[in-house]
Amino acid sequence: FAEVLWRSALFVAIAVPLRLLLATAMALALHARARGVGPARTAGFLPTVVPDAAWAMVWLFLLNPIYGPVNALLGAVGIAPVSWFSTGDAAFAAIVLMMAFTIGEAFIVALAARQELPEELYAVARLEGAGPWYVLRTVTLPLMAPVLGLLAVRDVAVSLQATFTATYLLTDGGPDRATLLLPIYSFDMGFELLRYGYAAAMMLLAFLGCLALGFAQYLVVRRWQLRL
């Protein structure tokens, strides 16, 4: 159990910042009204509504070691093909990569947060001659910080729960238990080995962990609001 818990924590530590970074970058890039923004927003949200089983089959094709497009792209830049589902590290990276594209909900929330920021601040920044990166660091990201914090806490739970179906279909926890995350492990304990109490205890532990994170996030946001 300790090994599974450590691997799940490692997955969260890698997947959550990556997903949050991509969702925020998309929101900042697509918040302004321009030609083609509507279809681009739809494309960013679309993977989230694809059923998990279908999403797993899509990535089974994309990461196929023989004719998959991902290995073809790697070969085009001089990188040797990767056997994605035969080695532990590659399979773990494949699950992280697969989850990095299901960021539609976080993207929509971050987009709404960006559009709610007062444009007067940006007008003043332009008058003062502030550059884009300076405005991003000192205006945009600090004002979006409470929303991004909420998304980060939410994504901890989502990143674990949403991996179950796709990971179960692609690797079933293998190879060498490299993708045996907490949801698959608890499923195996409960429904294959019939250790219902053990499986329920693990899920209760995961629930309490998410509850503690949510409460910590509430305290941080509340303190932030009082400072403002």
C-alpha cells in the first residue's frame, strides 16, 4: 500500500502542475475575442467530454509503438521510438501525457477568471509602459491566484479519479506495477480479491486527504480575501 500511495502522490505531483499550467496558458492565450478563438476554445474543451473508454482507445492508437503518430513525430526529430506500454517509466509517462489533454473544465474556469479581471488595470499598465511578462507576473497571475489555487486542489482529486478507466484499459496497473495507482489498487482489492474492508479504508483515506486539502484551500482563500 505504501508503494501505491507513493506512486499516486508522484503522479499527482507531476500531473496536477502540468494540467494547471496548460489550462492557464490556454485561458490566457484564448481569452481575447479574435477570429478562430471560438473553435480553438471548443477544441480545448472537447477531450473532456469524450468517454473514458473511447479516450483510452484514442491513446492506444496514438502511442502504438509500431504505427503510432507520437512515435512517428519523435522519429521525425531524431528520437528513437518509445515502447510506451512495455516499460514502467514509459507507461507512467504515457498516463501523465494522456491526462494532460483532459483539462477542459479547468480551462473554462481559468478562462472565466481571466475575463473577469478589470481591463482598466491593463490600460494603466500599457500607459506606464509595462511589458507583457511584467503584467503577467504582477497583475494577471496574482489576481487569478485564488481561482488557480481552487483548481489545483480540485485537480488533485480529479487526477486520481479520472485515471481509473483509461489506465485500467491501457495498462491495468502494469507493467511492473508502474501505473498501479490508488483507484486501480482499491478496485483490485475490493472486486478481485474481495477485501472489501481494506478497499473501503483506502477510499476513506483518499476522501479524508481531499477533504483536508479542501479545508486548507478554504483557509488560504479566506485569508487572501481578508488581506484584500
